[in-house]
Amino acid sequence: MAQPDGKKIFFENLSGAGKAIAVLTSGGDAQGMNAAVRAVVRMGLYVGAKVYFIHEGYQGMVDGGDNIREATWESVSSMLQVGGTVIGSARCKEFRTHEGRLKAAHNLVQRGITNLCVIGGDGSLTGANLFREEWSGLLAELVEQGVIEADAVQKYSALHIVGMVGSIDNDFCGTDMTIGTDSALHRIIEVVDAIMTTAQSHQRTFVLEVMGRHCGYLALVSALACGADWVLIPEMPPEDGWEEKMCQKLSANRAGKKRLNIIIVAEGAIDRNNKPITTDNIKNLVVKCLGFDTRVTILGHVQRGGTPSAFDRILASRMGVEAVLALLETTANTPACVVSLCGNQSVRLPLMECVQMVSTKVQKAMDEKRFEEAVKLRGRYNSIHHIHIVSNFNVAVLNVGAPAAGMNAAVRSAVRVGISEGHKMFAVSDGFEGFYKGQVSNEIKWGDVGGWTGQGGSLLGTKRTLPAKHVDKIAEQIRKHNINALLVIGGFEAFECLLQLYEARAAYEEFCIPMCMLPATISNNVPGTDLSIGADTALNAIVETCDRIKQSASGTKRRVFIIETMGGYCGYLATVGGLAAGADAAYIYEEPFDIRDLQANVEHLTEKMKTSIQRGLVLRNENSSENYTTDFIYQLYTEEGKGVFDCRKNVLGHMQQGGAPSPFDRNFGTKISAKAMQWISKKLVDTFRQGRVFANSEDSCCLLGMRRRALVFQPVVQLKQESDFVHRIPKEQWWLKLRPLMKILAKYKTSYDVSDSGQLEHVDRNRPKESDASVAM
């Protein structure tokens, strides 16, 4: 196969033949670990390596025997949706001793294993690195004892280590998200949403304790996701006198007719004197000072439980494949690395640099009460810097296009950040159709958006109407309400709307104001961004449904399900949903297919059905082909699979648009909306001249999107060239590179482009100024 633009194609260039890779999970369990194990096993087998499970973590490595078993393709089937770790995890005191590591080395050498993939926290990864450093000495000792042959020292001279971080706390420096964090947030938000209904019924205050002994990520992000009144985390101890301020805040909220209060506390929360702040302390304080009916809920290990979210399955699958690539490319001089996520990109970081950042620098800063430095070292708690406004401005916010979960969180964030920066905020109902009809609120206040974060759909209302035919009436409304800036939240239609308003500036000065768009669509088909608000919720709906459908076949042998997803002409949901659900194929518009491809897929499934694989899953994007419809594919599979498997079909439909937004969408919407309002504030100040706002440059009409590692403001007129307006998709889409990965994990032989794989970097690398790019907040 030709290699375009000098890109290397993995299957032709690299081989794992003769190599042995072992995978283990260690320390605390985390949802998504099984997806990582599955990816390591299948990618390892794909390249021709032998792959081994090490059961019960380091304890299994020390004990050897049946704890170290060779893995097959089928041995990781049906584990993608299972929480925890099916190969087991255990604390191992013996591995901390020299004698224990000597036994472990002997057990690995006996099987020719010199490549180790460790999924765990910083303690597990530190132990792996020590084992690697001692490896040659351990082998020499085994030779002296006569346990192994002398030539084994040369043959197995180096132990290669690659780590993946599995930790619900997200407490590892160097990665934006660790495996299990997003799923833990799902568990927390499910509980908080349920508690809020009973709290509202009885006018109660609830104090919730979430995990996080040394890291407050879960507490902070869940507080943002549910609109909590107060949050306490280890890295940001409250200022002295916080008790009085908190009680004043709670009291003010009740006075504002809010019937409940939510306080979220990380289990490791402390005050400025390093004294623990417990849930009981807070309950007693609220009861004593305010007399509110107060309850405490400690979530505990429920946060570790349940099925992994779509995000964690995709993250773990990508990281597992990246870990195998890293092991194959390593040399004797390559330091042990950890596979990480930066924005939307895989990176490799020196393992010990990351561990030292956590265990030494962060902890030392906290012990010495240098809390601001600890926050910077964490790299995830990005504060919002307020801009001094010379006078009040009027900013309008509206939703355009189909509803997407997370839109309401984005509106709430925009309104409250806008108010805090001195603006008057106006809400427009029903998109640009409502705008030209005059459906503009007088002014939307702080309390008007209370409780919006967890609401699905669009509370403002949204329409697909484009403004081109009504620019005169919209301009009139802008004049009438003296609107100085626009924030538009929506999908491809919103992008087209901003283009039309930009082009109308020549005829209407009213549109010479700062305008910003936030991508919000389940289809994830907006140019200029890797991710859109709402797509994660839709993916979770698809994955949950696929899990249930597959479970329904547990008592039925050899059955294939054909699932139709939404997305218009964009195959994001079908592809990424297929990767997360363990699909055998996903048919999309961007990758044309014909009857020969369909026949090949049927034959492939037939071969798999002859082994222990008893269920098949095929996804089809709704507009993938005009002629190869879902019914046609269902009938073809039914006919060709006769005698081997039977078939069922399911059209998921609008359930993908509904439901409460996922933690990811709540926080992604909250974050990018806050960032957009900061941008709008700056543009308003910069373009305010002689008593009016006048902005007509390209960079005053932008889309804010995630591009690889960074959140970037991009002029919509420049994105015009990147767009296919006929099919309403970007001309280039990053997720197409995941399609070979999905095929590999489904046992197809295909080429895999590694031009975008992670490269070894330093943990203290400089990020782009606009990055602030932790995708889940």
C-alpha cells in the first residue's frame, strides 16, 4: 500500500512477531479497565505478538502459575461493557520486596515476557518502573541461583514498560482524563439528580461526600455539572471565615425561592490549616447557624461501580492500542512511558516525570500550604479571569438547529458569567425565527437559569430557520434592544447562520458586533471542532441501548443486530458508538461501500460465529447510502446468514437526542460557554469606540471549538473552505482515523495509520495559550 504524504502505515511497517506482551491491572479498580485490557490483547494479537493476562495484579505476577495465562481473541469478548477489571486487581506487599520482584522476574522470563502493560495508579506505575530498573540485576541473580540459563540474560536483557492510568480520582499529572473518571462522574450525577428531587420536595440541604483524598476533581466537576451551591476540595482550601460566607450563600439562595441546597465535599477536603473538613462538620454548621433540615450522603464505592461510560470505553480503547504501539517502538534506552490524553490527542510521557509531579511536587506544595502552586501543577483547575468592563453591554444568547443535551448548561454558564462581568443578558426564544418575530426577553437574571444544567433539550426553544430572508427584521430587533454581542449555540445551521450574518454586515451595521458560536449537536458535524456539545450524551444512549440489545441475546446463540443511528450524513455516532459498543461493522457516508463490502462483512461474521463468538453488532448511519438502506442490509444479512445466524434490526431514532445531559456535556458546555463570554467581553472592550460597538473584522465572528489539544476561536468565514455544505459535514474529520481501530478490534486485517500516534514528550511541556483543554472540564 502506498504511503501518502510520508505517513507510515502500521501493519506494513511494524511487526510484533516473536514478542510477548503481558497486561495487568493493579491498585484500585476503575470502569474502563476491561476496555483497555481488550484493546491491548486484540492489538497485540493483530501485530503477531503473544499476549498474556496477569491475573490479580502484581500478586499474580509473583505467584505465577495459572495467574499468568495466554490470552486469545475470544477471551476478551463480552468484557467491553463490564465494570471493574475481570482479570482482577490486588494490593501486593510481596512485590515491594526484592524477593517478590525476583519471583516475578522468574515467572516472566519462563514465558519470554519482556513487554509489560500496567493499568493502574501512580503506586502501581512506580512499582513497574522500579521492576524495570532492577531487571538486569534480577536476571543475573536468577542465573547465579541456577534457576535460568545464562543465555536468558542476553535474550531477555531489557524489560519494557508502558503504563495507562486507571483511577476514578483523575489524580495523575500529565493527562487530562484517567480511565474511569468519566464513569465515576456518571455515578455521582445520577445520585445528585435523584437527591435533588427529594431535597426540593422537603426544602432540604444535602451534603454529599465524593471520593478524592488528595484530588478534588470529582467534587469540583460534579458541582459544576449539577449547579451545587458550595464545593470543598483539597487543593483549594477555603479562605478563613468560609463558614459564615457559605451560610450567607445558602440563606440567600433560600430567600431567592430556591427550595434546596447542595454542598459537595471531597473526602480529602481541608481548611487553610490542613485540618479536615468533614460532612458532619458542615451538617452541624448549617443546622446550628441556619436551622435548615440537613442530610448527609456519602457515595463511597458506588462511584467505582457500574458499566463504563462511552467516553471511558473509547478512551481506554485508544489508550490500549497506543500502549501496544509504544511497546513495539521502544528500545533499551527508551524510558518507561505512560500513555496520556491531552485535549483530544494521545501523547506519551515519561512515567517517572508524571509520578514525581504527583507524589513530590503537588504533595509538597500542599503540605507547605502553597495551594495556588498545587493547583497550577495539577493543570486542570482553570480559573475564569474576569475582565474589567468600562460600561454595561447587552449580550443576546440563542439556540439554533436541533436540540442537543448540554445546550441549557451552556446557556446557564453564558448568562451567569455575562452577569458577573457586568453585562445585561437577553435570551432569544426559538432561534432566529423567534429573533425576527421579536421573541427577545427583557433581561434574563441570575436566578432565571437556576437548575438548567441537568435539563435535556433546549429550554429556550430552538428552530432550524436561517436568518438570510429576515435580516432586516433581525437588525431591527438588535436596534430595538441595543444588542451589542451575540452568542449562538447550535449545530451546522448555527454555523450557516453566523456566515449569513457576517455577510450581511455590508448592508446592516447592526451585525457589526462580536458574534460567537458554540458547537452543539449530537451529530458532531460542525467544522472547526473535534467535539460538539450533545454528542457524548447521544453516544451514551447508543452504547446503553447496544448493551441491552446484546444482553437480550445472551440466551440466544448466533444472532446479529443491525442498528441505525442518527447523524445526517456524518458517521461520527455510528463509528464512535460502534467502537464503544464493540461493533463488527459501521456503515457511513464518508466511507463508501458496495455489495462486495457487505458480502465480505457477512462472511467475516459467519467465520466468527463458528468460534465462541455468538453475537454480532452492525451499526448503520441513517444517510450512509441511498440504496443500501437499513432494511436492505437487514434482509441481506438475514438471507446470507441462514443456517449460521439470525438477524434483528433496531432504529434508535430520537431517543439519541433526549434525556439528561451526560457529565461530559454539562461541563463541556459550561466551560466553553464561559470561555466564549470572556472572548465576547474582550471583543466588546476592544471594539467600543465613541460610545458604540463596531466590529467588522473576520476575527469578530468566530466559532469556539476543540482542535486536537486546544480550544480555539476560529473566524467562521475561514471555516467556509473546510465545509461540505451539500452534506453538512466538515471536509476532514479526525474520527475517521478511529475506523481502522474499530475494524482491528473486530478481527479484520486492515492497515492502521500511526502518523497521529503519540510521541514521547515531557510532562512540563508548554500548552497553547488557548488550550485550557481538559475535555471533561
